[in-house]
Amino acid sequence: MAADAHAPTASEYIVHHLQHLQNIKQTSVIDFSVVNLDSVAVSFICGAISLFLLWLGARKATSGVPGRFQAAVEMLVEMVDNQAKANIKNAASRKVIAPLALTVFVWIFMMNAMDLLPVDLLPVLWQGVQGDSHAYLRVVPTADLSTTLGLSTAVLILCLFYSVKIKGLGGWSHELVTAPFGTSKNPVFALILGVINLLMQIIEYVAKTVSHGMRLFGNMYAGELVFCLIALMGGAAAMSLSGVLLPLGHIIAGSIWAIFHILIITLQAFIFMMLTLIYLGQAHEAH
């Protein structure tokens, strides 16, 4: 990133990299009229690539000796299918949920993997296209809270859908006011317990949804921030003679963190997928 009058300070550099390309300027912490266009665009691109890879794996599948790509896809499908069978006992539901879980894993992995690109690569290219050295662009959708909470909210909607589908509207409604503390034959106590149970159920749904999205966001946001700090090490070399070895440290630290980050992006995609299966499995169970 270049500056018109002077090179940015470390704090200016990081703040600039944490700004989104938005449809309008955000004026408050919560503003639903603001759309992070970069997160939307990159999410769609990663989703298209994910679907293409899965389609390619299915298209090239053979009954003979599989190639490396087919073997990798088969291992991934088998892993997801085993996890789906362990959490979703309803075979009919599993026909929909297992492919959904596979798509979620691959899609989130692809979005997380955007963090492995050089931190200034796409932002600088975008600035060149825009002709503005201060143009904003963030390329890791899962480091955007609106993306991760959107995904977790979609999982919540699916949980509510399957709760009603499997238990019926009456059965699910009864569960809301009788679990986890049960009910009473006494009408007064039954009403009190019903209110408490309903509040506990609401808290559970909200807590699961928020933690589901925040876990992914927090890990990816921290990883993005570390890459920004490592990128600053190279720039610090130009500031003093004592910093001449910083480019070497920049390369070593960046390489080590990138290798470690491969584990993080894979693990976070797996955890999000597993929690999705667990929550959907709970929606099939009666208290």
C-alpha cells in the first residue's frame, strides 16, 4: 500500500488492511444497511470454486484405481459421511445434511485459505484498478463477523426447520416449555417452569449461534492480524541500519506461520462443520 504524501505508520497500515470495501460508510457498530462488498464477492468466488472442485471430483470418478485427486475427494467424502452417520440418525435427513456438511467444509476451507495469499497482493491490485492508493479491500471473508454470523444463523434456521419437521410444531413447542427442567401438575408451577424453560431454550439457541460464528471469526481475524504484523517486519528494515536482518526474519516468520496456518484453516473448517452436524443432530433428538 502506498501513501500520497508519506509511508504509512504501522498502525495506519494495519487499520487500512482491516477496512472493508463497503456500499456506504459505516456510522455505527450495528448497521444492517452496510454491505461488505469484498466479503460477499470473495465468498461467492470461493463457493463457485468449491462447487467446481466437487463437480470435477464426481465427474472424473472411476471404478478403477483412483488418481490422487479422486482419492483425496473420496477420503473427504468418507470422512464427512462417517461424521454425519454418527450425529444424524435419520437416514432421510442425512441425504440432505451430509452433502451440506461437505459443502460447508470445502467452502469455509477455501475462504480461510485466502489468508495464505500475500497480505498486500490483492489490495494493491485493487488499488491499481481503482486508481486510488487508499482503496479498501479485505480478502478473507471468514475474518468478517457478518460472514461467520450469517453462516451460523443459517445453521440455526436449519435447526429450527428440522426441529419442526421431525417433532412437529406441537412437539417442538411442548419441548420449548418443558425442557430442560420439566413441568409440574400444579398449574402455577407449570407456568413458572414453562417461562424459565422457554428463556433457557432461547438463551441456548442464541449462545450456540453466536459462539458458532464467533469461534471461526476470532481465529481467522487473529490469523489475518498476525500476517499483517509479519508483513510490517519487512517494511521496518528500511527504517534503520539495525533492521537489515528483518527481511530474513520476515521470510522465516512468514513461512513458519503460513505452514502452521494451514493447520488452523483446516481445523476451523472442520470444527464449524462438526458443530453444524452436532446442532442438526440435536434438532432431531427429543428431550
